[in-house]
Amino acid sequence: MIRSRNFESAILASPTVIFLLLILGFPTVLSIIYSLSETTFQTLIAPKFIGFTNFQNILFDQDFWQAAWFSLRFGLITAFFECALGLALAVYLAPLIQRHGWMVAVLIIPMIVAPAMMGLMYRLVLHEFAGSIPYYLYSWFGSAPAFLGPSNVFKTVVIAETLQWTPFAFLLFLTAYQSIPNDIKEAAAVDGTTPWRLFWTIELPLLVPTLFVACFIRFIDGFRVFDNIFTLVGSGPGGSTTSMSIFIYESFLRRGEIGKSMAAAILLFIAAFTILSIAQRLMRLFSK
């Protein structure tokens, strides 16, 4: 009986598995072949096998490590601020949203806009010569910071990313916060627990799994960031805002280093897979 059910499950799942193998398997195999070959756009059909030379070149490339360091910092910082602000908004606005549900639609508007469009918008309003914000700051205070200059560009892209994706964390935390049973809150209120103590001792521990998931998702998304930074400032002054995705893009399309870019992409995949495995183990620890 059990074997029959397993066989039926395998038959039902086979179309999905075959589809995924065709859609994801072929690009993966091709990427591995190119990463082990000396490949340009001229030799794309007949790549020359060179072993792990591309991986060796990548690991000794200073620009690669600079991009990796930027992506790591950017992912960690934006995940922290997005989750902190999202949690604060969810807890603070939960009673108001319970009475006026339409507020959620207003708060998630930044998340709905395409990241590339957000980058272009920020580029228009923050441009040192044509932007409206520098213009008014100079008119009112006599000076305006160079938002896209070397000293401020990292802060600018972090703030832009945080403003757009805080609504995502807000939605997760709002759903989790509203799912906390009212009986627990009412019992704590009867015992004379203050709202602040209620949050720290009861509500926050119940939100820890959601907090972990939100931080992990936002870190992965921040680590692989591309479109909004690319349209806002590109590689940045001196390559200061070159993320891993931008590094791979420029290596592939601008410099034609296909093998090197594929090696970088595989290393990025290995790093993401490792982080995912660690996150799954941590989730099991939190769930126990």
C-alpha cells in the first residue's frame, strides 16, 4: 500500500520535476561548462576547456572581493533597518490598521513600484545639478550634500533600498502580529503587564520565527541587488557600489569575459546555498 502511494506520488510529481530540469538544468550545465572554459562572444559555440583557471582568476581579482564586500555590507545593513522599521510599524500601527484596513494599501506602494523605476526616480531627485532635493537644500541652507558622491553614495543606496522594501517586512510582521491570540494579551493585561513589557516578554518571542525569516529574505535580496542601484548610480564612483550582480553583468556584457563571469556566478550560487543551509538549521533550532 505504501509503495503504491509512493509510486503515485512520483508519477504526479514527475511533470513538475521534468519541467524544472529542462528550465533550470540546461542553463546550469551550460554555466558550468563556460566557467571551465575560455569563452568570449566569438568562441561561444566552441569554448576552449581550461579547467579551474577562471575560478583562480576570480579568487585573485580585487574587484570581485570589493563587490562581495559591498554586497555583504549592503545586505546586512538593509536587512537590519528594513526589519527594525517594519516591526516597529507593524506593532505601532496594528490597532489603527484593524479599524482602517485601507492603510495597508497606502503603506505598500513603494514595494509595488519596479526597483528600476525607483532607481531612476531617486536619480532624478538627487542629481547634484538637476535634482530637486539638492536645489531646494541649496536655496534654503546655502549648501547641499553630493548624495551620489563618493562619501555619501553608500548611505544613499542603503536608504533608497530601505525605503522601498520596508513595506515587505511590515506585511510579514503585521500578519504575524495579528495572528497572536488575543487571550494571551488579555491575560497579561489582567495581570497588570505594561504594553512595553508585554511586547518584550510575550509578543516579541512569538515573532522571532517571522523576524528570522524576514531578515533572511531581505538579506538574500539585498546581497544580490542589481536593478535599483544600477539605474540609480551604476557602479558608483570608483566602483564603490558594484554589487556581485553588477560585477557579473559588467564582466559578461561589457568586458566579454564570459568564463570569468560564469565562475563568479557559480561562486555566488555556492555562497547563497551555504547561507540557505545555515538558515534552515537555525530555523530548526528556533522552532524547537
